[in-house]
Amino acid sequence: MRSIHTKCWKRWANILNKTGFPEIEISMSLKLLIDILGWTGSILYLLAYALVSLKKTEGDSVLYQGMNVVAGLLLVVYTLSLGAFATTGLNAVWVLVGLFTLGRRWLTRN
């Protein structure tokens, strides 16, 4: 019984990568695309923050919230590909806050 148990775990260990999740084969072109999405999301976050800091837009504006939602979605894809699940969760919540703010603004428009 023990040898069967050990063989199963060894076989499973060969399937898993060092993070403990099944290894997914990603081609170089797909990896490049995901990296570009990650950089684009990061730049969008920084640009949105700069626009609010320089008083070029308001924190509840459609521009600012829209940029945050798009940036967050791009970074969710990027961080998922890295297996950075805490950061994925943070960005997903950021997207939800942006969508909530946009929805509230849409519902209370005059």
C-alpha cells in the first residue's frame, strides 16, 4: 500500500511546478503578449494617478475610473500568469471598486 501511495505522490510531484500548481506551457509569443499587457496596465495605473495628482481629472471621473478598470483587468491577466494570486486578488478588487464607482455615477447622472 505504501509503495502505491509513494508512486502516486511522486507522479503528482512531477506534474506540479515549484509553486505547487499544474505547470502550464506558455509559448514565447504568448509570454511576450502577457508581459506587454502587464506593462500597459502598470503604465495606465500610473498615468491615472498622475492625472488626479496634477488635478487634470477628478477621482470619481469616468476617465480616471475607466483607466483604473482597464489597468486592473490587464494586471489581473498578468498576475494570474505569474501565479501571484494575492496581487491578482488586489487588482480584481480594484476593478470592482472602479466598476462600482462608474455604476454609481451612471445611476446618479442628471
